[in-house]
Amino acid sequence: MKEMSIGVFTSVGAGLGASLDFVKELALDNVQLHTPPPEARSPERTQELKKQFEDADIAITVVFAGFAGESYASIPVVKDTVGLVPAKTRKARLKETFEISDWTRAMGCDALGMHIGFIPEDTKNRVHKELVKVARDVCDYCADNGQRFHLETGQETADGLLAFIEDVGRDNLAVNFDPANMILYGTGEPLPALRKIGSFVKSVHCKDAKWSDDPGVAWGTEMPLGEGEVDIPLFIFTLKEIGYLGPLTIEREVPGEQQKTDIRNAVELLRTLR
Ligand code: MG
């Protein structure tokens, strides 16, 4: 794959990603893939899917874990339902995370990504300590599968994320930097955050957004790439500045024709910028 190769976030059966057919139409050579639901991860279905990507010459750069019961309806609902933070589902989801890591390996991919959830930033907080252990367990499982574990940004500040990474202390822990999420969740200006987290960034989402009137309480608004408040030209410039030359994965979380139009435009924008 070339440096700063343009890719797109895709999904098969679950999630709001683009379809494989659309990626083929765009003639892109790489994607991130949202994990299909458990019933679609049988060995036969897995081999079938792997072959579809291989036949199309499309590399899967990160598999993103997702779980039944997660909801992004509002910021408080995200806190209660997303990732490995909610106590009620943690044990079962950790087990499923290991299964997804195995699935990721079966798909020939060396990185597992996830929104781990809202981790309290106070390092003495009980949930923070529990999540450090959970993240270590995931990292160690991924390491045995020859993988990195990528934390999706947005639900914490840059400083909070750095402190967490340091506490976990695993070499295969990395960051999937999504600049729009920092605006959507109201956790900080994305580009200064990118400079801080720089060396841990191993994948990115090219996504844009506008701040809400009540950051951190109400969602900001996701926008077509280049039309929000990230400053996409400066985002690409900053990626080069920190030495990131990996895939530029477009993520556009709206359904239907709007998604296709916006992704086509995003590909064109990134071609001119990179
Ligand atoms: Mg994202």
C-alpha cells in the first residue's frame, strides 16, 4: 500500500459503514471493517468474506469491534452502553473481544480497534483502574494474535488518553485518531490533541464535525469532510508533521445516497490534500 493511501470505513451486516461494492466502485485499495454480528462470523462465512476482499485486492487495515446493545443516541446513552466500560456487559463483551481478535486474525488483519467507552480520567477512580486491567488483557490477547489494539479517540481528552495509555503500559496499544469525535463529544480541539498523541497514532478516521452549543452535553453535528470545524487541510498537514503516513480512512456515518455522495467528495478532497 502506498503512503497515505485513501480508504473508507466499511461494514458488512452491522454498523454504518460503506458497502464493499461501493468501495470497489471507488477503486480504493484499503478499508477498515466493522465487525459483523456473531452469526456472520462462522468459519465458512469468514472465509467467504475474506475471499471477497482478496479478490477485490482490498486490504483490511483495522477491524473495529462493535457489540449488540451499543447505542450512540446521545452522549449519556453512549456512557451507559458503549464499549468495555459498562459493568453489566463487561465480562461478556471482553470474551467477545477475544473472539473478535481471533476473527480479525482469520481475516488477515493485524489491528483491532474499539471505542472502549468513557473512562473516568481520575487515575485513582475504581473504574479507571478496572479498565486499565481490561485494556491490558485485550492488548495481551491481541499480541498473541500478532495484533495492535487501537483506541478510538473522542470520549476523553488528549491528556486523559495519554495517561491511560501510560497506565496500561503495553507496546501494542495504539490510537485510531478521529478528529471529528473530539468535536462531537466536546473533548477538545482536535489538532493540538493530535500533536500530543502523535507517536501513538497508527490509524485515523477522516471525518468532520461542528461543535454543539453545549459541548460535552449535547452532540455536535457530523459534517461532510471539509465542511466542518476540524480544518481538514491542516489535519492532513499535521499528520505529515507527526510522521503519520498510514491509511487515510474516510468515515461518514449517514445512510444511503448521502453517504455515497459525501464519500466520493471526500476521496477527491483527500487526493488534492495529501
Ligand atoms: Mg471514528
